[in-house]
Amino acid sequence: MTASTATTRYFTSYSGIKLPLKLVGELSADDMRNRNTYYRGSFDAAERLIVCEKIVYGEVEQRHDYRYHPDGQLAQAAIDDGSGEPNVIDYPA
């Protein structure tokens, strides 16, 4: 997925513990002016979350990258907690 085909939206938080994270509390452009902490989500054409970043004071604190099987189920999650070494979880078809 290229950046030009992904849609980026902003959120206040996420809900649940299952992956992919479910982003909640979508923010408008006006809401972004005074935010120190938020989640930035990139979505593919099928509206699946492909990248989720927690932004704190303008820096990426945590990042999730998701890949999906052809049937739309999660295939892989790569979670970078800022250590520079992502934890990769594979989900068989």
C-alpha cells in the first residue's frame, strides 16, 4: 500500500485489546490545533487500519503496522514500542 492510496485520520484513543486496534474519538482538523497526544491512523481503500501511531508532543511514541490476508483477516502485526526492534506477530490464514 502506498502512502498516496492510504487515508490518514486522527483519533483521541483506542478501545479493546485485540489487534488491530480500534481507533475511537475521531478528531476534526479544528480539534488538532490544541492536541499534545493523539493517534494517527492510516487506512487502505477497504478502510482497514494499516498503520497506527501514537503521537506525543509531535513524536511517534508507538507504532503498529498491519498486513491482511486476502479474505480481510489480520495476517501480521508489527509493534514498535520505540525500542527500534518491532515485535512481530503472525496470524495464520
